[in-house]
Amino acid sequence: MIDFIDILTHGRRLQGAVKELSIEELESVQEKLANIVNKRKEKALEEERAEIEKREKLAAIQKQMEEAGLNVEDLQALTQDAPKKTGKKRPVKFELTDSEGVTHPWTGIGRMPRVYKDALDSGKSLDDFAIEK
């Protein structure tokens, strides 16, 4: 790719590279390059228009804020003051220690963990694992 760009941007190298092309082929290449240049110019104009429109909107918002007696710090304070909701953790009601010494806490809500189900199937009672409070 770098070789292509070097040839394309260097006059003598480009002339040497296209010496085998016919005039029709050269004109076709010229048209394709012209199309590429035109598309790039259109894209640059669109980006410039979008940037100008953005600046105009920002200026209008700034003017509205000044008229209302507000500044950017007031807006930042809104986002910082919002407290995050944190749910209360449910208390653990049951605790089982398996044969490997691993403790399995359970709140008693939701699906029963496998270790509790296995213990109940073997004849134990859920009250055997209840935490005294």
C-alpha cells in the first residue's frame, strides 16, 4: 500500500507506472479519482455543517441557561446528588456445613440450593440448619 501511495503521489513514478495504459483507460482512472475527490469534499462539507449546527445549539442552550440564571455546575450537581438505590440484603436464615467443611448460607427465599435438598432427602429437617437469633 505504501508503494502504491508513493507511486501515486510522485509525478515521474506515476508516469512510468501508467505508460502502458491507453488514453481511454487513463480517462477512466481520472473519472474515478474525480469521483473520489468529490465524495470526500461532500463528506467534509457535511461534517463542517454538523459541527456548525452543534455549536449553534450549544450557544442557544448556553443563552437559555444564562437567562434562567443557571450554570454548568448546577447541572453537574443534579447528577451527583442522585442517591444510588441499594437494596437491603436479606438475612441468612439457614446455614449448612457440608462434609468438605464448606459453609453454605441460604436466606430461605428462592430455589433451594442442592446441598440443602440432598440433606433433606437424607432425612434431616430444615430446622436443623436454622440460625438461632
